[in-house]
Amino acid sequence: MMYGWDGGGWGIGAWLAMALMMMLFWGGLVTLVILLLRHTPANEATTALRPAHQDAERILNERFARGEIDEAEYTARRTALRRPE
């Protein structure tokens, strides 16, 4: 009886190492899939289609909401952003 319960075989250390390697493998695979899905050309295309003034206006709205700028400055900057070029 070579590989029975009498201490023969790989032992608990090998089983722990295999479990760790499987977790690393599956964790790496899931991470790779998530990274690939986050950087698809479709995501970049929708960002590129959005006008730059919308991003600037969103930031302006956030600054006003946080109280970093007052109403007069907010109105002046919003008007400047919406002015046709």
C-alpha cells in the first residue's frame, strides 16, 4: 500500500500548493476578462462621441455643488462654455 493514509503520497503541503495555484489561475483569468471588457473599443467610442463641453459643464456643476465657486462665477463660466465657437 504505497499511497494510502499511512503518510505516503504528496502530503498536505502539495494539496495546499495546488489549491493556491488554482486560486491564482482563476483570479488571474477573471482579472484579465474584466480588464479586457473595461477597455473595449465600444467604451472608448462612446467617450469620444461626447462633446468636450459636456465634460467641462459636468465638472463645473460638480464644483458649484461642492461650493468651490459662487453663483456669479458659475453663471459666467457656464455661459462661456455654451457660447458657440
